[in-house]
Amino acid sequence: MKKKIIIAVWWVLVAVCMGVIFFLSSQDGDTSQALSDEFRIILGIPVKITVIRKTAHFLEFAGLAFLVFNALRATCGRNRPVLSFFITAAYAVSDEIHQLFVEGRAENWNGATKALSTDTFVPGQSYSFSVNVMGPSEDKENTFHLTL
């Protein structure tokens, strides 16, 4: 009975951590930025917002990985680091996809990138590129950028 309670506690902690990540990812861009600004003030040290945001992102998923690892260990009776990694990575990917649909966050995604070889694409020459873009089905105007 005690083992079942321990297993349940670990999985509840995993679910709570996922819920907190989902909640924070659901905040619009302005709210998320304000939270980062407040945290920078609380720290009281001059640090770039990017450093705070990247560190927070790392820590929230490191915490999730720790909880998933321990939940799996309690459930399976042995360590499952690879499975822990894949569960956490899958949730991280789903979190990034989720953020694409949150107001004020989608435009921060820089999309796919492709390095162009200077052997093939000689500077100063003219080339033609085409792009297929799939946007929201709503009738509002969207702006897409192609940067070379």
C-alpha cells in the first residue's frame, strides 16, 4: 500500500509540473515578458532577459525530467533514464507547438533554417526562391518573412 502511495505522489508531482509549464506557456507575450522583468528585478543583478528566460526554460524541463525519472523508478522498480528523457522531450516539443497558438508568442518563432553553401550560391548573383506557407484558416491578414 505504501508503494502505491509513493508512486501516486510522484505521478501527481509530474502532472502538477506539466500543469505549471502549460500555464506559463499559455501566458501571452506581454504577460510572459512582464513576469521575466519582475524576476530580473527580484534578482537585483543586471542580467539580460534572454538569460533569465533560457535559464527558466531549462530549469522547468530539468525539474520535469527529474520528476518523471523518479516516477518511473517508483513505478518500474528500476531506473529508466532514456524513457524519462523521451517523455520530457515529447512534452517539451508539445509545449513549443502549443506556444505557436498563444497570442504574442508565435511571432518569436524563427521557423526552419537552411544554411546556403557559398559554393552553390555565389554572393552577388541572382537566385529565385519559393516558399510554401500554411497559416491560420481565419480571414485575417498575416505577414510572413523570408530572410536570406
